[in-house]
Amino acid sequence: MKNNIPNIITASRIPLAAIFVALFMDGRELQALIVLAFAGFTDLLDGFVARRLNLVSDTGKLLDPLSDKILAVSVLAALTIKGYVPLWVAAALAFKELLMIMLSSRLYAKNVVVQANMWGKLATFLIYVAVFSLFINKSVGTAVLYIALGASLVALIQYVLKYAKCFADRTE
């Protein structure tokens, strides 16, 4: 891993996911939400720092969406276990994220580095909004979560369409 400040910030979201889950499952929802807010802040900060200091790297392009996926799936799993999120929504989002990781890995093996697209970034943002909204108004939070699911599916379709030629290329 290319160790630079933005990549370290990005990688911090992985342990933050575990901390969120531990706090949330222990019933310390407010503390868990504070950790999630901090994780969301790191998602904004890493890209800003990378661009500002000219430290954009292929490692960062790969690690950023992976960290987002680990965080999102962890949060959704905890919320599902506690009854905040329908199982089918969490399963659909988790399946989409797992598929994205597998497809990205295949492309990475072909020296193609994929970075998040606008729909993926929107979906991630909407998942954060949905999670916080679930604690204020469950109906609103659930509606935002459905919109996030739609944006996630659009991101997946955009991704497959953009890289279809690479997937079809049999040269390894």
C-alpha cells in the first residue's frame, strides 16, 4: 500500500466500521453515530487531501471504495440485526457491494484501477443520510435507504457498462 496521508485516512474507515458495530450492538447508539459521522468526515477528507497535496494514487482509488463498502455493509448488518433495516435491503446492498469487490479485483488483476463513480458516491452519501434519518424518523430513513439502494444499482450498471470490454477480454 502506498503510505501517504490520504490513504491512511481512507484506511481508518475500516477499524471505524468495527468500532461502530461494537458500540451500536452494545446499545450505545449515540456514540456509534458519532463514530459514523467521523467516518463520513474521513470519506470527504481523504479525497480533499489527496487532490490538494497532489497525492492521488491508484492505491487510494482502490482503497477508498473498498473502505466505503466495508463500512456500509458493516453498518447495514448491525442495523438489520437490531431491526432498523429490512433484511432484503441489507442483503441486496451487501450482494451488490460483494459483486463490485469481485469485479474490481478482476479488473485490478488486469491492471485496470476502478474508482468510484458519481452514482456510487451518491449512494454512499444517501446511506449515511438514511442511517442518521432512521434514528429521527424511521419512515423517512427507510425511504432514503430505498433511494440509496436505487442509486447503488445504477452505480453497478454504470460500472458494468463502462468496463464491459475489460470483463470480456479473456487475456489474463
